[in-house]
Amino acid sequence: MRVVLADDQPLIRSGLRVLINDAEDIEVVGEAGNGAEAVRLSREHRPDVVVMDIRMPVMDGIEATGHVVAGPDPAKVLVLTTFDDDEYVYAALRAGASGFLVKDMALEEILGAIRVVAAGDALIAPSVTRRLIQHFAGAGPAPVPAAPRRRPDEGITEREREVLTLVGRGRSNAEIAADLHISPATAKAHVARLFTKLDARDRVHLVIIAYEMGLVAPPR
């Protein structure tokens, strides 16, 4: 997997570069000190993932994320920031980020997050996920882009409903396969069909749908 790092703090970039390059399956192909450089390097190197800070000079990470995901065959964006305010979370998701982590997470967790996002899944720090779901489970308009329209329930099979429930509980495809005693490939196929049937852009939207449909109870 090819990664571009975007952070205005050289020390942060250096630490992440050492961590990532120690992994056999991931390499850093570019480093940016601001959002504009991140967009340029993304277009130049065609990485799988851009690890993006939010507060940067010239162009912030939110605006840069929008530019990165707007191109052809775009990279996935994993936002990694010190700030986990709701405003930043919603703005990052609106811009098209596939993941949102805070910098106090363990380095190995960051590596795992890069792999998850590169594989096409969405990943958000647990503390952020709870607030996000509470927001969507309550009243008020959804701030994320292209909120999917609900299609008739009869368009979803009973097995797909079970899979959607487990996605709403935060299960990975491998965990869904184990819970339902099916193969990982079958679990992945069910999730893919749910994306199509529910017009969901990514796994975060599937989680939201599961809560809106009442398949999973909001956290207390």
C-alpha cells in the first residue's frame, strides 16, 4: 500500500514515516507540509491512502480532502488529528474522508487503520463514533454528504438485514463471517450488495442506516 503523509509538523511526519516504513506491506511515497502539497502529491504519486491532518497552512485538511477524493480513481483519506471536535468530524465526512482518528491512538492502531481504509472500509475512532451515531440517531438533519435514501425493506433479504445489524455494531467482515458462520468472501459480498441496495457511499453510512432502521439501539 502506498501512502502520502500530510502534516505541518515535521516531527509527526518523521515518526509516522518510520512507523509505516517498518511495515512490510505499506510504504510512504510522499510527505506534505500543507493541504495544497497533499493534493499535488496525491495526483502525482496516486497513493492508496492519504493520512491527512486538519489544521495546516495554505490549505487545511478538510479542503484538501475534498480535492483528493474528487479526482479520478481517488486515494482514500484517513484524517489523523489532535482535534476530535464534532465540527471537524462532520466536515471531514462531508469532504469525503473514509476514516477519522485522533493522534493519541497507539501507533499500531494507526497502521491497522491505514490497512482498513485502503481495503475500502471506513474507520472512525471509537469515541468519535459514539457521538456521530448519537447525532444521527436523534433528530436533526444529517451533515454527511449524500445521505442515502431508504429503500423499501422488502428489497433487503433477511440475511442482509443480519449483516447490516452487525455492521451497525461495528463488526468487520471477518467478524461478521464468524458470527454468521459464513465465509469472509460471502460476508464481503453481502456488504457490497447492501452498499448498492441502500445507496450507501461507505461503511459509515451503513452504520447510520442500521441505526435509522432501528436494527441497533443508540448508545446510552
